[in-house]
Amino acid sequence: MLKEFKAFIMRGNVMDLAIAVIIGGAFGKIIASLVNDILMPLIGLLIGGIDFSSLTFKVGSAQVNYGLFINNVIDFLIIALVIFLMVKGLNSLQKKPAPVPAEPTTKECPRCFTAIPIKATRCPHCTSELK
């Protein structure tokens, strides 16, 4: 059982996933800082000095923090945009596979050198039999 567990852990896709989670966590902190410390104050300034994180309203005794929700939506949109741009950039760097040559659909008659269908058994031009 220990050997199977070691084989499972050492598979490439498990290690790739672990690395992606770690890098994703660090990247998430960077994006959160970008949104909360740089973009949201600028957006708030552009729309009249509003601090989204302080936007709330009360329903009875419950306080609804819709400003924090707006921050999280903007955070998500920025992360989605950055990931889209990264994937698009990485896809453009990858080499495109060479196109597979198409199978021939014609062959040449050995007697009259006319192009004929590949499945033909007799040349329609010179009527010679084909192998």
C-alpha cells in the first residue's frame, strides 16, 4: 500500500496540481492586494470618493455588507481576466503542430500518365488495366 501511495504521489499530474495550488494561493494574494490597495481606491475616487468596503445597509438587526460583495466581484473579474490573458499568451507561445498531409485521392496511370481515382482498376482514358 505504501508503494502504491508513493507511485500515486509521484505521478506528474498530482505534483503539477500541488504546485498549481501553491502558486495560485500566492498569486491570489497578489491580485487581492492589487484590487484592494490599488484599483478599488482609484475606482472609488473616479465615482466620487466611495469606499466600497464600507457600503452597507441594515435589514432589521442584520447588516448587509454589499460593498464587500462588490469588491469580491471585481476581484474575481480581474483574476479571470489575468488568467485569460496568461492562457492566451501561453497558447500563442506554443508551437502549432505541423498539418498532417492529406491522403492522396488520385494516382497516375502508368501507360498514359493521366490522373485517375485511387480506387480505379482500369484507366478511363486509355482503358488499360491497373494493378
